[in-house]
Amino acid sequence: MSSISPARRTAFAILLAIDKGRGHSDDLLRSKEVASLSPLDRNLATALVLGTLRWQIDLDRRIRPLLKHPNAKLEPEVLIVLRLGVFQLLHMDRIPARAAIDESVELAKQSGHRFASGMVNAVLRKLAASPAAPAADFRQAYLSWMVERWTAFFGEATTCAVCRYGQAQPVVSIRLNGSEAEAELTAEGVALRPGEILRAARQVLSADVTHTAAFCEGRVRIQDEGSQLIAELTPRGRKILDCCAAPGGKTLILAERNPDARIVACESNSRRERELRHRLSPLGSRIECRLADAAALEDDAAFDVVLADVPCSGTGTLGRNPEIRHRLQQDDLSRQAARQQAILHSALRAVRPGGSVIYSTCSLEPEENQQVVNAVLSESKDAQIVSLQARIEELRTDGILTAAGANCLLQCITPEGFLRLLPGILQTDGFFAALLTKTA
């Protein structure tokens, strides 16, 4: 029996689990099974999973014409084997074609589809023998309705930049908890460079930060700079509500920037609330974790500041969470918006007069962003938008933002005063943020 490398076997298992709805790539790639692989196999498995998911739409487009019956329905295991093989042949120059083909054939056999192994062999050999195909347009790796609407909203050049960024491995950004943590990482061989936006952030250039003592003991955490920024934009206060708090990275920054504050962190999912409670436990009684639905909070004018970082489609994170593009339907956006409006209404009820609410998403879609804010304001006569320009200037003055980062962020302020971060314009996920104040 031919051997299959641990990396390919693991990548196949993860892609099959995702296809069957049994997990997400970010969680599955942090599993014990992946952690037990050698560093080389772990890196290859990660590249295979994320690369195949990122290019899946284009891979399927290339596979179909090579089949004897292009419209034939393929079993999930067979289609995943083909996607893995085609991805390696088209996008991984350092992998010999023979290895990609032979191990794909063996994967088909060992997955219970020996009858399909000949077809897998024929398709991959046909592709390998054909003249090199022109480089794929990055936009072909996305659903057409996504590309069309982004082009309408942002223009063709920006849409190309967004799509290109989503096809590359995202920058690994970390948050340092004290200056000693950086020295620890350096001593363990982790190469870093300064963050693009935030002085407390670093970008990882090489090595696996998750295997360091500083990471395992909580002195360093992985967090996209855009995500960190949302917490930094949140105004200071003595009583703060984080109404959609899990997994807790933003809550930790709120606690860091407001050392004397009482913070309430809510999460509606019981498993995620338990994980949130565990993660925030070192902060002791300063943090109250609640299992609560952010759309149905009973607090009335109880907080100085509320952060409403709401659940959303996640289209700003397609480079980090590539499978979203295969599950999302255009109709989902309006369905998400109804709940987002309910959460923002709840947040405005919970903040005191004169207090502030930050509404944010990791979505690129107007239905989840400015349209939610405008819809809520049309029904809430006691709230108004405050431009985030002044807050960015304040963070620059306080030394929280880098000078270049502040300048770039100011260019991302919309005419209405919202902040819109687009992937590829900055080395971050896509985010939207609005600052509201309660007037009465």
C-alpha cells in the first residue's frame, strides 16, 4: 500500500469535516491532531487546507472540463481529493507533480472510493501534462455576486485588492502584554516587526508563536490588528458593557485600557460563555461574565460605554476564514441585519445619557454596516452619530496608534464619520465601526 504523508492525510480529513459541517478551519487547524504533526507537516497541512478552501471555486471550474462526464455528481471524498490534487499542481510549485498525483490516487482508494482512483489519476495527469494555465484572476476565487456587489460599492481596483488579499495567507498579528513578552519571543526565535496600526501590536515574520511559553501563559495572544483597533476605538468609562464578548480578545483590551472599570461581558452561547469566563478569569471580580442574549438585555441606562461587536457574515475575514464564501448566501445579509439592529437597539438602551456605543462588524456589506446604524437611528431619536476622526486623533496623541497608522485610518473615514477598513488596503481583516452617543 502506497503511503500518504501525514500532512495530506490531515488536510483531507479537515476538508471533509468542513464539507460535512463538522467544524471550521480555524478551530480544526488548532486541534490536537494538527499540533502533534512535525512543524513541516503542520505547515503543509495548513497551506493545503486554507489554499484549497480559498481557491475551491476556481478549482471546481477547472476540474469539471477534465471529467469524462463534466456534469457527473462526485462523492464528497472524491471531489475533495481532486481539489487537493489540482491545488497542489496549480499553486504549489515546490511539490513534485508525481507526489501530488500519486498521493491523491491513494487518498481516493483509502477513503473508500477505490473505483474512483483511476478517474482521479486521469484527471490529474491530464492537468499536469497540459500547458501551464494563465494565472487565475483572484476574483474567480469568489462567488460572482460578491465580486459584483463589491465592484459596485468600492470600484474595480479596490475589489481586486480585496480579492488578492483574501487569497494570501494573512499576516499573523499579536498583542503583547508587557515589554518583557517581546524579549521572550525573540529569545525563543520568533522574528517580529512593529504593527502597522497599533504600537502594542507586532507582526510575526517567522516561527510558530503558539508554541512559546509567552503565548501558552497568556502574555501574548494572536489577534488581528483590525480587531485590536475596534477595542482601542471604544471610549473609556467606569462601567463598560461588551455585549457580544466571546472569544474575549477585545474584552481584555478594554480591561487593559480601563484598569479601574467594572466590565460586563455577555455571550449567548453556553459553550463560548464558559470559554470566555475561563479566559477572563485572571482579571478576577473586575469582569462579570453573563450568559445573555445581547438583543434582549434588561439593563437600562446602566453603562458609560457599550461595545457592540455583533455577529455578522464575516466577509471581511475571507482570507482567514475562507470557507465562509462557500456557505454564505446573499439573502443571509438581510437576515443578519435584523438581529444586528436588535443588538444595537439593546446597546443604546443599556448606555446612560451622554454615554457612547461602538457598533462594529467584520463585514464588508452595507446591509450589516451603515444600513443597520441608519435604520436604528431612524427609530431612536435620542442617539446620534459621532465621527470617528476625533477618536483616531486622540489615540494618535495618546501614543496608541502609530503615526502612519493614524494617517491611513483617517483616510478610511467615510463622509458619514464611519470607519471602514478594507482587506488589502491595510494588512488587516475588513472591519466597520460606528461611534454613537446617547443624547437623552
